[in-house]
Amino acid sequence: DAKTTQPTSMDCAEGRAANLPCNHSTISGNEYVYWYRQIHSQGPQYIIHGLKNNETNEMASLIITEDRKSSTLILPHATLRDTAVYYCIVRPNFGNEKLTFGTGTRLTIIP
Amino acid sequence: DAGVIQSPRHEVTEMGQEVTLRCKPISGHNSLFWYRQTMMRGLELLIYFNNNVPIDDSGMPEDRFSAKMPNASFSTLKIQPSEPRDSAVYFCASRRPQETQYFGPGTRLLVL
């Protein structure tokens, strides 16, 4: 699986949009970008995934650059409950079952 | 849906004792995963099963660790004998084919 690079930590004011970047310059054509988050003392939670088009669901939006070498997860109106570690993972959507978690970005929402 | 169920939620044991962690996947999910999370190593995949069959156990640290899935609704992760360095949070996850993984709440293990 391609390696990802994320900032170690970020802060965001409550009510503002949180934009979390991820670099995946070695991503291959069949690899998807997945985002998970882990709130303190809980198991990881799936947020969103995409291949090359931008995606949006009830939790977040995912913006993938045209060359697919980087992406941004957007939480449109961050709340205190969004404080968590956010993991960006790239993997094929089938065949390889593994999710390889890196160190992620620790997002802190400031009141 | 009850989600992935893990038991016990917390376990404290002494070095040398046998530890058994249990997982009930979400009904209808045919893949099951065991992960371990520590401060030093982060979240690591230990083993996963497809249709109750172990597919990849390359993440299992050593022979003291074993995992079984006797049926589609139950799996165990056993550590025998346990050591202090096994202290961690152990997560179980399950999924349907081509879908995302859903994680359980984890078991916090402390080996004294």
C-alpha cells in the first residue's frame, strides 16, 4: 500500500471548517483514499473514501487533487466532538484486506 | 444493529497467565480482523479471517499469540503465557466484502 504523510497535529476553532491534508504521492491507479478517525478510548470510525472524484457524505467531504497525489478531508462545521486522531489510508478497494494505519493527525477543536 | 461486540472491556492479569479476548462480529459480515494498539507502535493488524478461515497472520507477534474463529459469529484471541509487553488495547473489526471495516470498542489489557 502507498505511504501517506499527515501533519502530526492541528487545531481548529469550533464552528469553523477543519481541513486535514494528506500526501500520498506514490498512490497507484487502483488505490482508494480512506479516512478514519479515532476518538479517545474508542475504536476507529470510518469517515469517507474516494478514488479520484470528490466525495461528500453526512460527516465530511473529501477533495482529491487531479494527480491524486494528495487529498484533503473537510469537516464543514467542526464541533468539540470532532476532536480525534484522523487517519488517511490508501489501499485497493478489493483484494488487499489490510488497513495500514499511520500516526495520523491529532485534531483538537478549540471552543 | 449492535455493532462489533468485544469482551471483556478491561482485563488485568499477572505475567504468565493465559488471556482470552472475545469478539462477536456484526451479523452478515464475513471478514474479521484483530488489531493491537500501543503508544509506541500505533494500530497494528495482527490477523484477519475471511469466512472463518485465517488469511494472513503475519502480524501475530509470536507463538504466544493464537486466534480462532470457530463460526461466523465468534472469534477469540489468546495469549499464553502473557507478558507485560502485551499490555495494549486490542480491537476487533468486521466487514462485508468490498465494504468498510467496523471496529469494536476494544479490550484494554494490562499485564502486571
